Amino acid sequence: MKIAINGCGIGGPTLAWWLRRYGHEPVLLEKSPCLRKGGHVIDFWGTGYEIAQKMGLFPHLLDDAYIMERMRSVTASGRTTSSLDVRRFQELTQGRYLSIARSDLSRHIYQACEGMETRFGTSIVGIKDEGDKVHVQLSDDSQEDFDLVVGADGLHSKVRALTFGPQSDFEHHTGFYVAAFDLQGYQPRDELTYVSHTVPGRQISRVALRDDHTLILLVFSKRFVSREPENEAAQKSLLRQVYDDMGWETGAILARMDHAENFYFDRVSQIRMPEWTKGRVALLGDAAACASLLAGEGTGLAMTEAYILAGELQRAAGDHRIAFPAYQARLQDYLVRRQDQALKFAGFFAPKNWFSLFVRDVMTNAASIAFLSKLLLGSSFSTDFELPAYHDESSELHPEMKST
Ligand SMILES: Cc1cc2nc3c(=O)[nH]c(=O)nc-3n(C[C@H](O)[C@H](O)[C@H](O)COP(=O)(O)OP(=O)(O)OC[C@H]3O[C@@H](n4cnc5c(N)ncnc54)[C@H](O)[C@@H]3O)c2cc1C
């Protein structure tokens, strides 16, 4: 089948990889002129980790991955108030946990799709499901027919808007905004350590990466936002305003923001939809069921959805009328649980008041103690979802996977 995938972030190329493996002809369409960079470091474990192994990504992924050691929270004057030994996460996941820049993960998945048809700078602008095929209008004014169309185009999905209705019907704002950018040559550096400074409703953090890069992440409450900024200049100006009196290194970091690479800014929202598919059109990843950065595993969830969607199509011999409902039935409860859990985690990023911040620091310190870490963090890392096997893995292992 010829399948259009709108969006080449994380879920899109993962789906394309599996569809090609099952003998289909995926076509990746990406609005940006090239693979998008930017975003923060992501923690990678659970089913996403397992799928990356199945895809044979590991030897390459490990070149860019980090095994982080510590998470440190500091006051305005730089004094440490809490510290967490994040090697505990390794124990909680039996060593199947790593950290990697979002852009590096996206690049590795895409590189595994080598030779696949990808049209950068092109996106779907019109969809007409004609029953036996989908007639698609593209941004380059061309028109084309596909057997299926998949929206893997993120939180602000165009495929969702064209097929299911406006974003406002499905978006649940968590009450936070996020910004991320990359500084070259920033000092100080604390290797393998997340360093953050939090006051009620606002957090700023930095993590030092290879080649003298430092990734900055800012998460703040919407109570500081009277009107949502519409462009990058307005977003940066809002950040300066919101973080004006934060102390610590905030002034130095924001002074360099204009020269930062790969600026990212968005609402922290969840997408909750009763149906992820309609006729021959399906949604995937953030487009279908964004759990937000509060879940800490948006990339892994998008990869899981991609794996299941491709697998159910394979199992149903390409019949989307069987595969699409099966895809949603397998995943929906699990994703709703992840979304609900994510909302409980909001206080970790930006606690509402000083008391909540104090409690967070006490809990963080406690989580460094072995038996308490399991008690406090165990549920965040429990994998209550088992990946189905859609093919005989023992005989069909990707050659590179055998070495992991
Ligand atoms: C540049 C960038 C930085 C990010 N940084 C962070 C971060 O710091 N923290 C965090 O929690 N989450 C971040 N995210 C979101 C995170 O990547 C997703 O939650 C997760 O990876 C789910 O993957 P996805 O494939 O569903 O969506 P995404 O990874 O968001 O990928 C969607 C892709 O679709 C493309 N696209 C969008 N609209 C269209 C269109 N109309 N037509 C064609 N293509 C389209 C986008 O350019 C993107 O490549 C970021 C996303 C991007 C794109």
C-alpha cells in the first residue's frame, strides 16, 4: 500500500520504518525544509527503548546517548537544595534507560529509513477520503492518491484539523509553557548533571552536552502569560519578562538567548480524542494522544504507537477497517493512564508555592536512597504495557540488533 505520513519527527519515521519492513510504500512529508533540530534532552526507556532495539538503532544511538548521573536543584544564589542520583533510574529499568537529545534520536530514526521517499518542505493541505483511496492536496499545489494517510505531525496536527476538526476540540492545556534552546560554549558546565533553579510557577534548567553545547529548558505556569506570544521575537520577550527576577544564572542565559540555536516554544498540552482514526486516515503520536513533556516519555509513546499501527496493519493483511480499531483498542487505556500520571507530575517542574517546592526537594533527596527510590519513583518507570510480536523475531532480527 502507498501510505502518506505527514510529519517526520519521531513517530512518523518510526512508522515509515516498520511499514517498509512489512512491504508497504510509505511516503514521508515534512513541512520543514530539513529534519528539525532542537528540543531538550529526553529520557528514553520502556517500550520506546525496546522498539529502538528491535529497529537495530542501538549501536548508533549509544554514540550520542548519555548515562546521566545527577539531578541538582539550586537556589538563586547557587546553593544546592536537593540532589538525586539518577543512576537509580538505571536500577528501576534494569539498565534499559538512557538520555539523548531529541534531535539526535530523531536523526537516528530517520537515518534508519535511508532510501525512503521523503519530501521536505511539503505537507498535506487537503484530504478527501473517497472510500477506496484518499485524495490528497499538497502544499506544492500537486494532488495525489494514497491508500492511507497518517497524521504524525505533532501537537498542532494539520491532518487532525482537516479530518477531525479544530485543535481546541481536543486540546487540554496543562497550565504550563515550555521553551528550549541550545547554547554553544556556555559556562559553567556540570557534566552528566541536570542543574535547575525553581521558584513557584517557574523553572529553568541546563544540561551540558558534548561539543561544548548546553541545552536550556524553561517551564513556567500560564499565570505569567496574559496573551500568548505569536512569533519567536514575542516568545523571547515573554521569557525575559517572566524570568526577569529569577537570580542564579538566569540573566546570563537569557542574555545569550538571541544567539541560541534551535529555539523551541510551545504550550504544554495534552490531546485527548475519542477516536484516532476515521475512514482511511489515522493519527499517531502527539497528534493523537500527546501526553506532554510532563509525562517524560512522549518520544517513546510516539514510537510505540507507530510500532502498533504498522503491526496491526500487518496482522490484518492491510485491511485498515480491522487494523485501525485494533490499533486504538490496544493503546488507548494505556495512553490515558500515562496522561493522567503526567498531570500528577506537574508539581515537580514548577510547584505552585514555596511549601510545595520544599516538599519536592525533600522527596527528591529521599529518592536517592535505594529502597525509597523504588517506592517514590517505581510507578513512573513501571511498564504496564507489553509490546505484541507481529512477526517471528527470532528468525528476522535486524542484523545490527544481534550485537546489542
Ligand atoms: C523541534 C522540536 C522540539 C521539541 N522539543 C521538545 C522539548 O524540548 N520537550 C518536549 O517535551 N517535547 C518537545 N517536542 C515534542 C516531542 O518531540 C514530541 O512530544 C514527541 O517526540 C512525539 O513525537 P511526534 O512524532 O508525535 O511529534 P514531533 O516530534 O513533534 O514531530 C512532528 C513533526 O511533524 C512536523 N509537522 C508539523 N506540522 C506539519 C505539517 N502541517 N505538515 C507536515 N509536517 C508537519 C514537525 O515539523 C515535526 O517534524 C519537540 C518537537 C519538535 C518538533
